[in-house]
Amino acid sequence: MSDALNIPGWRHLYSGKVRDLYASQDPADTRILVVASDRVSAFDFVLSPGIPDKGALLTTLSRWWFAQLDFPNHLAEGEIPDAVADRAMLAQSLEMLPIECVVRGYITGTGWAEYQQSGTVCGIPLPSGLENGDRLPKPLFTPAYKAPMGEHDENITFERVVELVGAERATELRDTSLAIYAKAAAIAEQHGLILADTKFEFGTDASGILRLADEVLTSDSSRYWDAATWESGSTPTERMASFDKQIVRDWLASNWDKQGEPPALPDEIVERTADRYRELIERLTA
């Protein structure tokens, strides 16, 4: 999985599904180099091939969003090595919290599947009569426990978040996630986009301050839809014209039974996904 690089002054620390972390070889430097790869994941599997320039595109988008949000984040000052300048962020070393802070403003995906069966999303009861892609009465905070590498993340209740991080921190995570989503959704709306859902990750610094970390509001961590198409779309597929990796998810769901290793992505799916990633950045930053 790892595409770890030999970066002078930095040593490879860890590789996740789509990012590689490096620590400074200077013991006095506690910053982390977060390098986004071109790897793409879906259904907790890393797929092949990757998406060309994905790491650079998503890093550009994260940097842009961090600049729009009035909330402490993980970015640190300093020069980024030339070899990864377009796809890396210098970050403070944080104590990462084991919670994936998911916010859903619209019903779709696994939430829609659960709603059809039980009328709930992550156990939260919802009004009857909702259709795939509908806006929810209010955004929902539906956290997940970040499982160890190789295991599946698990949806958890707010009460379980309290058990994991304490009541005060759990409330801060929930309220902060909902507030950031609301601000980001309003910005997206100004650009003719719907932010259907997203997930945030947080860590605490040496002073105990909660900081937004990892990637933020990217095409990998969020669902973006075209607002005009959502209003006029006659089918769920038309209605939810996306600017994210939903193209990959949809193809995989139709061509893989989730048994064994996933198949390789066709060139057309790879190219369409890359095009949509680029178009999202162009629309948001225009």
C-alpha cells in the first residue's frame, strides 16, 4: 500500500489508506509532514489503480478550506520539501481522537439503506416519506469509531463517544462538527454546490486545544452535488450528480460482491473521477 518516499530530512512514520506521514529527523522538530498519495479507497479497501494527481488536487482543496474556516487546525509554519510541495501539508503533532465525526445534511448512501429498512440513520429516527437524496430536517452528527488499520470503522452512538473521550470533549466534537458543516455548506451553496455530507477528524495539541486535522471537506471525505441538478433531477442518479469519489463507489458496488480483493478500476472510471475532482476545485475557488 505504501508509496513512501525518500525525503531528505524526514523519515517515514506511517502509511494509511491514502496518506503517508513523515517525522522530522531533527529531534527538536515535532512537526509532521502529511503527504497525500494518489491512492483511492472505497469500502475500506485501497483500490488499483490510483487517481492521477489526486494527492495534489485534494491537498489544494484542503488548504483552501482550512483558509475559509475560522477554527484552529493542524497546519504548521515552514517550508515543504520540493519533492512533495504540491501534495503535502506541514502539521503540528497532535494527539488524534479515535472518532470520525460524520455530519449528514442529506440522506443517501448507507444512511439511505438503513432508513429503508428501519426508518433511522445510524439509529436516529427520521420522519417517514423521505426519498434518496432528500435534505434532512436538520443535519445529523453520526460519529464512527476509527478502527485499527485493516479493520472496519464502526458507527457509534453519541453516548459511546462520551465513554471514549468524556462528556465535555464529546459535546465539543459534536457542536464543532455541526458548526463547521453549516459554514462549509453555506460556502458551497454560494458556488452552486450541495455539501451532502462530510467527515472530520480532530486532535488535541500540547495545550489541549481541539484542532481540525487530516484532510478537510475534500472529494474523498465528502459528498458534493450540483445544486441545479439536485433541484431538477428526475432520478436519484441524475439528482445526485457528484463531484467526489461516488463514481468509484457506484462502479465498485455494481461490479464487486465485496468478497476477496476488489477488481481494478477501468480507465474510464479513473479519468471521470479525476475530472470531477478538478471541476470541484475550479467551481469552489473561482
